[in-house]
Amino acid sequence: MEQERTARTGSEPQGKRICRRCLTREMAGQERTYETIRQYIDGLDSSERADGKLYERRLEGCKACEKLLEGMCLACGCYVEIRAAKASQDCPYGRWKSCDVEDQTDQV
Ligand code: SF4
């Protein structure tokens, strides 16, 4: 609660920032949410996960998208960090098409 209050007043703990187009991992006051997201991703079977480079390219696409609001996609209601982590998922507007090239390296 204190962290939320701090975030809303603009004081930015640990050098993190408040941003409508930020990912959960980047937002002050969202550390617990990101930890939960991270645990979920870590629990995915490796065969389900997008590789690390694909994951980051998808998230860069989301950060440039007007549908991103504080880590969530307004089109589908998902936390984009979860949606992007699943190899089989796609952007509801098809905006990840250019990201989804064959590039199987390390996983998320
Ligand atoms: S999943 Fe698609 S529509 Fe949603 S924020 Fe990302 S790029 Fe935008």
C-alpha cells in the first residue's frame, strides 16, 4: 500500500518510473505483481515458452503500442509479459508478426 501511495505521488523508489506504456517489470510499486508474473513464466514448460529474443522483441512492440496501459494490453486484458512469454500466443491485432521470425536461442 505504501509503495502504491509512493508511486502515485511521483516518488520513484529504486530508480523505477511511472509510465502508462511501461511493462510491469519497469514500474515502481509493481514489484510484487512482476514477481508473480515471473513465477508464472518460470513455471511454464520449456516447450511452451518463447525464446528470450522473441520475448524481448514482442515486448518492445507492446511498448510502442497505444493499447499498452501499465503492463496490460487493453485489447485482450492480459499482462503482456505473460502473453509474450508463451510461444503460441499472438497479439490480438497481429502486431507481433514482424517479431515472430525463426530465432530459437535461449528461452525467457
Ligand atoms: S499485445 Fe498487441 S495490442 Fe496488446 S499491447 Fe501488445 S502490441 Fe498492443
